[in-house]
Amino acid sequence: LVVDDDETVRTLEGIRLSRLGHEVTTKPDAHEALASVRDAPEAFDVVLIDYHMPEMNGLELVHALREENCDASVVLMTGLSAQLAEAKARVVGVDHLLRKPVERHELRELLSQLAP
């Protein structure tokens, strides 16, 4: 599951993940992502979430997913490295933090560890 309010980023990440052999669902915001997880809690192995989104940021979405007992590995993607401490992200339930721009090899290696 890829959650990003930027349509271009969402589409490109979906294409990249598909080319790496993954089945991909994309959502434009946290509310739609939460609805998808509620509808099919076992459907997602990995959730890639953009940090900076309107209404509910990435950390808030991670917290909500964990409250829903979502067992998927959660990867938070951010370009705001100075504003987001890894320790804070882990307390909320983030499994991995990726700094944007995310390189293809970096994403491939991480996903091979999370969803072989």
C-alpha cells in the first residue's frame, strides 16, 4: 500500500513497485488508506507512507494503523530529515524511515527484506 497525496509520486512509486514484482494499491490520503486496511486487514504486507500530507500526516496515520492492529511493515518516506527524528518515528510504530528522494536500489533492498 502506497499512501501519498502527490499524484505523481504515488503513480511513480506504484510503477516502481510493480516493476519490482509487487502487487500495489495506492491511496491519496490517510483516510482512504485506513478504510482499505479496515476492509482487508491482512491484504497488505508493507505500507509506504509519505510524511507530509494534509489533514493527517504520516506519523498520525502510522499511529492510527497501529491502533487498528495493522501488522504490516510500515515505511515512512520523508524529505524533511531535519524535522523528523528516527527515534520519534519508531515510538509511533514506524519500522523503517526512508529519506526522499528514495533510490530504486534502496527501495528494492528494503522490500526484499520485508516482503520476500
